[in-house]
Amino acid sequence: MITLAVTRALASPATQGPTNVLYRNYLVYRRIWLIIATGFFEPVLYLFSIGVGVGVLLPGFEFNGELVDYTAFVAPAMLAASAMNGALMEATNIFWKCKFEKVYDAVLATPMRPVDVARGEIAWAVLRGSLYSTVFLAIMAAMGLVSSWWAVLALPAAILMGFAFAAVGMVCATLMRTWQDMEFITVAMMPMLLFSATFYPITTYDGWLRAFIEITPLYRGVVLIRELTLGSVTWDSLWSVLYLLAMGIIGLSIASRRLGKLLLT
């Protein structure tokens, strides 16, 4: 999947700058593919341990007026988490490339611009998140956890999530001072995973806490993918798409400026 995407991208002269970065990452990672593979297992283990294991103890939850089996309720959330993990972790690797490997010092000696670097790195992070999402969606289908043709849009939704989190992850990477700052990203990711209606309905919360959770990015991705895989699409789906799209575009803009400031001064 990654090889095909990179090959097609390189064939387009309009995107030559970003795809050079994309191709460089492809050449590096094809020799250490196990690093990419390992990032896929965490959401899968959550699905089997909590979705399947705990699922036998629970009758299920009501979602948009329908009773949903617990495993089918948790699986879309794990798909969203898979897209988030892959894109965010890859995007924050920019810190290593920028501070230690000095990859971009050589890149910017060419006609490429900081925005080309940002687009290329975000595209690679999206590809990594998309790879996880594709395999995870196939596992869901094999387990009978996909109950609607709307689910064909779950993969584009996961790709959109990857774009949003990759852009924000790159912004975070440009703000990091040391490797210890990675802990702040982990501190943000773990509560989102636990509280973004991943393992129980959002109706569990009331008042300001529910309102706060509903504006977090992982929740928007979870509710979007859950509605698609369960075939229960509402206006919330459109709101989630607009939210994630705006998050990605704003993140890309800020990341491009931050990279320019770091690399050109």
C-alpha cells in the first residue's frame, strides 16, 4: 500500500517537493519495517482484551437509539485510536530528524521550502496511520463487526483523522526542547483514549465534562467512525468531518511556519 502510494505521488510533478521527502522516508523505513508493524498491535490488543474479553460480561450499549453489541461498540473506537497512534507517533519523529540527524539542513539546500517538508512528513505520517487503519478495518470485517455499507467510508474517515493528528503532532514536535517533552504528548493521548467514549457511551458524562469531551479530537474521530461502521449516520458525522479537516489545515499551516522559523534562522 505504501509502495503504491509513493510511486503514484512521485509521478506528479506538481507535488515533487513533498514527495521527495515522502520517498526518502520510504527508503529508510523499508529496511526497518518492523518498527512500523509494532505500532499496530496496541489497538488490536485493546480490542481483544477489552472488546472481546470484557464484552462477554456486558449486554451492550444503546447507540443512536439502537442496542449495539459491546465488541461492535468498542471496535470503531480502536480503529480511530489506531489512526491517531500511527499518525501522531510518526509526526513527532520530526524532532529527531530536526535536532539530531539534521536531515532538513540538506533538504533546504535544494529548492524545497519548509512547507514542502511539512507536507511530505505529514503525508508519510498519514500513510502510516492509514496502513494501521486498513488492516484494523479488515480485522473488524473478518470478526463480523461491520454492519453497514457506510463502513466503506470508515477508511477515508480514518485517513482524515491521520491528517489531523499528524499536523498537530508536527506542531508539537517543533515545540519540543528535549526527549522528555514527549511525555506531554503521552499525557494527552492516554486520557483521550480512556475518556473519549471509547469503552462506554458519552451519555455516561453530564454537564461541562461531557461538553469538554465532545470537543476533543479523538472523540470526534470515534463518533464519526462508529456511526459509519454501525450504519447510524447523523449530523454529528458532518460536524466531525469539518472539525478534523479544520484541525489538519490549521496544524499544517502552523507546522510550516514553525519549521521555517527553526530551520531558516
